[in-house]
Amino acid sequence: MKWKIGQELAGKTLNRFFKKQAPSLPASVLYRLIRQKKILVDGLAVNRLNLLLKEGTEVEIRDIDPKRPTAAQAPMVRLSILFEDESLLVLNKPRGLSVHSGKKNTNNTLIDILKAQRPKASFYLVHRLDRDTSGVFLVAKDRETAAALGKAFKMGQVTKTYLALVLGKPQQIQGLVAEPLDSKSALSSFRVIASTVSQERILSVIEVKTATGRKHQVRRHLASIGLPLAGDNDYGPWQQNRLFQRDFRIKGFLLHSFSLSLLRPLSKMEISFKAPLPKEWQLFFPNLKEGLGTEERFG
């Protein structure tokens, strides 16, 4: 595809140009094309989207891979909505779906799907969940809400409860992990929900509550006390994870953002959301109920 810059687009950035001329191409795809040196300006590959364009400049995209769909071509994944109003969208993020583009995920992200399904709407990320993490996920629909929610997460005013499938069974029923992460304070409380023996290995469901939001906090804190997530190759034993993934045909780990509570940015009323467990959990704990506030044990 080729374009020649006219007077109306002269002085605009390359990013603004694509938003007008190729709105079906999300930023994640554009960044991938830049890395692949497939976006050219006057015959030269560019390395940034904030390049200013001049009248008469020729912009070209070479060899878009038809096997890698744009957001407009992306499969219409049905997203489970837990709550929505004029300023906030709360989703039950499915496991295996990336929130945003990265080194390994350049298209078909949650944001790409939202933009494809609602091309006229605006969406702003205020927190993150890993690709293999499912559950409650907030998306702001305007800048004011995004700023307020971002501040709430940064100030530790959001209470998050996760469920993690780990290798082994802790000696303590409950406890506290206060190990700093990346030179920043980090605090996680945990308690054992259930334990079982499956395929000759001990597995447990651990409930973890966090106020801080450090990178991979739940995964790193549990690994630090000898309870790595089953299937987590970044922080757990590789050999055991390989066998776990082979025996149960599960790729990656099981971590679920079960609930999230915070003060609503505008009204200051407390709001709370819960997300049901994905079906993969039934392989290990078929009797695990959603009333996870009890001390009931299974298995």
C-alpha cells in the first residue's frame, strides 16, 4: 500500500496519518511492521511513529502478512462483561488473552478486540494482568476516570484477591509475605483454600490478597515461600512444570483475579467485582465452590 502526503496532512505525524488513512491498523500492528522494517517513508524504513511528514512525501507499507490479522480482521472473541457504565468497563478476562501488545504479543490483544468491536469508543488501561491470568479487569472509558483509577492503584487503594494453583502444600494455613520487589515495598497475605493429590503430585489453591501492584507480585511472593505456581516457568522448577503441563495438557499457569474492590472515582462509593473461575480449575478441584470466603477444604 502506498500513499502520497497532501497539503492537509503535511506537518502531521506518521501515527496521525495512519489513524486517518488506515484506521483498521491498531498501534500494535504498526509497531510490529516498524520492527520488521515494512513501513517506509520516501523509500527508507522508519523506526518511529512520531516522524513528521512533509507534503509530497511517499508513505508505504510493504508485505502485510495475511496470516496475522489486524484488529478489524481479528476473530470476534466474546468478552464477558461484569459491569459497564458511561465511564467504566469491567471484564472477566479470559485466560490466554494478552491485555496489550508486547514482544510476544503483537496483535489480537484484549484492547485490539475492544477497538474492533467498538471502533468509535475510547479505552484506557489502568492496570495489567498477565496473559495466563484470568479474572476481573478494569478498563476506563475516559481520561478522567483513567487518571483517578491509575492514582488509586498507585496509592494502594485497590484491594485485589487472587486464586493461585501452586505446587505443594504450605505448613501454615495462612501467612504474610512482605518481601520487597524491585527495590519497592510489596505486601501479600495468603491462606490455603484447598489441597489435593493429583497425578501423584500435591497441588493447592492459595488465596492471595494484595494492596501493592508490583510486577508479577503474586507469582514472585508465592515462589519466595516455596509455593511456585504450577506451570510457571519464570519462577518455578522447570522439570516439574514440564511434567505438569504434559500430564494435564495445560500450557502456562493458573492464576485468577477473583475479586477487586475500590472506591468509585467520582461518587467515592465502594464498588466490588467478582469473576467466576475458568473451567480449567475443575480438572483439579471439581468441588471448589465460589463461596471462597470460608475455611472449607476439599480433596
